[in-house]
Amino acid sequence: MRQCGVSSEGGQDKGPFAGFEGRDPGDSNRIACEGYRTMNMKKAFGYLGLAQRARSVASGEFQTEEAIRSRKAKVVVIAGDASDNTKKHFTDMCTHAGIPYCVLSDKDTLGHAIGKGERSSLAITDDNLAKVFLNSVRE
């Protein structure tokens, strides 16, 4: 299950992701992420590793939740095989906070991308790395 979403308040995008094109007409909070290619996903996971090396990743459910609450999270990545409750919890938090989110891959791949064990969620806390990550996911 690969989905990408960006939340907004009042129908207008905020922050560095203003004007992010490709909205899915069915849901105003999700970005249509069609046509994934293996190479582009490798690139996206490479950016996750880069963000981890730059200490711009909050990984795990507790740290991700804290990053969202403190408004430090710029984009949230949720594992596709995370429980439905976890997915709903983080998508609701991101929608409420106006933070972009993506649901992709699985726990093992997310953890491997940042050099750790299984992770069901993570947050990128740097504006530029978050923007590049979202663009690579959309390519």
C-alpha cells in the first residue's frame, strides 16, 4: 500500500510545501502518488538514510509522535504493514497538524533505510530533506 498525503488547513498549503501539485480529487488531504518505480523508491530510501546521518529523523512511534506534537516534523513516513490503528493515529495527527505524510513500504525496509531495526513510523525534521524526499517519492 503506497499512499502519500499532504494536509492543509482551510484548503491552502502552508510552509515549504506550498503549491505542491498532484492532489487526488477524491480526498483533499492526500497527494496522488502514481507510477512508483523501483529506482525512485531506492532514491527515496536513500534520502531517508541521508536524513538519518544528518540527525534529522525521529524514528519510532513515540519519537514520531513527539515530533508531530512539537511541530518539528516536516514529513511523516508510515510503514504500509503497520497496524490499522497506527496508520489512523498518525494520519489523523498529521491532518490535524497540517504535516505531509506518506504510507509506503514495510517496517523492515523503513528501518533498514535508516540503519536501524523495524520502524513503523518516522518523521523527517529538516525542511529541505523533507522536500527532496517528497519530490523523489512523487517522481
